[in-house]
Amino acid sequence: MTNSSLYNLVKFLEITGRLKRTPRAGWVEVGIRQPESVAGHIFRTSILCMVYADMEGLDQLKLLRMALIHDLPEAITGDLTPSKKTKESKEKEDAAINQILELLPKKQRKKYMTDWNEYQEGKTEEAKAVRQLEKLEMALQAKEYEKTKSTSQSLKRFIKSAEKAITLPEPKRLLSYILEEK
């Protein structure tokens, strides 16, 4: 690698590292003190994807790449809740993913952008799985916050969002179990 390539890789890592310090906006809105970071959400979503891909015989590496990059733009844009997503914020998100991936070598950039676009379209089995597992992770986090009484506000909107989004049989079964657990 050239010094320029190394510099860009370090910049890529620095930018993506911001996600460790970026709190999930939805949890902030409901008054969770010290909410999980976007990176924490990405981590557990990735774990879910790894396990689910093995269970269902899906392309594990593709699921992991999608899980790892699905919120990458938030290193630049900050975390946006679904209610705050607009056409303008979508354009900013697209610009941010391009800015971040531009720091990588062309081959990786192209592969990751392909995965990013596939996730955004949500049409393939892998993309559908990641999108639903991401919601499952959010519901699990909401239940954890409820158990620890981390907020006096209702977390039902997070649960309802997950229930609406999750249609695949195994994630749906897991969600039911999570919601039944006391």
C-alpha cells in the first residue's frame, strides 16, 4: 500500500470510529441515559446476521457486510430516527456513504457500494434478512431497557415498528419469544 492509501484507510477508520460515540437517536428521544451507540447496534445486528445466515443457508459474508455498513453514513450525518428521514436526509445519507467509501481502494469501494445499494433496495433474501434482523435487534434493546427501567416513557413504538417490519418466520418467532419474556 502506498502512503496515500494508508492515509485514506486511517481516515476511513477514524470516520467509522465516530459510530462508537454516536448515540442512537430514538433512545435519546425517550430519555434513555447513556443509550447504546450506533456501533453497539451494528455489532449486535452483525451477530444476529452471522447466526441467522448459518441457520438459513444464506450468504453469511454478504449479510455481515450489509449489517456492518447499513448505518455507516451516520458517522457523518448522525443517527436519524425514521420519523426524521426525508428526501433531503436520504440525499445526505447517500453523499455520506460515498464520502466514506471513497477512502477505500476502488475494488472494495465498488463491492461495498453494491452491498449498500442492495440493502437500501431491500429486495434480495439477504437484504430482507438484514433489514428485519436490524429491527429485531432494536426490539431486543427496547426490551432490555424496559427490564432495567431505563426510562419512564413507553417503548411500544419500537416494538410496534419491529412487529410491522419482521415477516420472516425465524426472526418472527424470535421476536415473539423476546416479547413474551418477562
